[in-house]
Amino acid sequence: MRISIIGLLLGIVLFVLPVPGTFIAGGLVLVAGALARWFGL
């Protein structure tokens, strides 16, 4: 799997967890995964 796909999947999982703080962390990981996808990683 590509690094960007792993980042996007991990971001989605963190985003939907009902634990305080994971909402923001999930959003940041999603953005990082999207940037990695944009730059071809």
C-alpha cells in the first residue's frame, strides 16, 4: 500500500473514534495523507 493511502485510512479511523483529541488528530492525519497523495507518495 502507498503511504498516502495508509495515512488517509488512519486519519478516517482516528476521525471517527469517540475519544477526546482524536477528532483533531484524525483531521491532521487526513490532511497529511492528502498532501502525500498530492505529491505522489
